Amino acid sequence: MFFSMPMFMFLVGTWIYISKRKHLMNMLISLEYIVLSTFMLLMLVAFTMGLETYLSLIFLVASVCEGSLGVGMMVGMVRSHGSDYISSFSALK
């Protein structure tokens, strides 16, 4: 039961990431949801096997860096293009 909840959360987050591709903010929020479900699964595995949880701290640091990089990219995109629509950001323009 404990392992099925993070897996379900991961699948829901992935489905939202794939289906909601209009706004960059929605994609970033779903990515953070996926990262949190992966962290939850990592912690459950560590606690049930009696392992150290230092890897989870490194994982959280990497996910915070990923989140701040995504927000920085979104701010730059909004400043240069005026919105966070994915369709307005094209390499061909």
C-alpha cells in the first residue's frame, strides 16, 4: 500500500506533464510533483530497508536547483516574449 501511492502520484504527474503542454508554468508544477513523488518513493524504500537517507538530501538539493532553473527560464521567457505559452517560444523566430 505504501509503495503504490508514490507510483500512482508519479503516473498522475507524468500524465499531466504530457497532456498539459500549453503553459510553461503548468509543466514546471507537474515536474515538481513528479520529483516530490520520486522523493517520497526514495524515502519509503530507505526507511523500509533501513538505509541511510543522505541520498535523499542530495536528491532534494538537485530538485531545488532544477526548480529554480525552470523558474528562471520562465521569467526570462515572459520578459522576452510576453507570455509563458509554449507555442510562442520557437527557435525558428
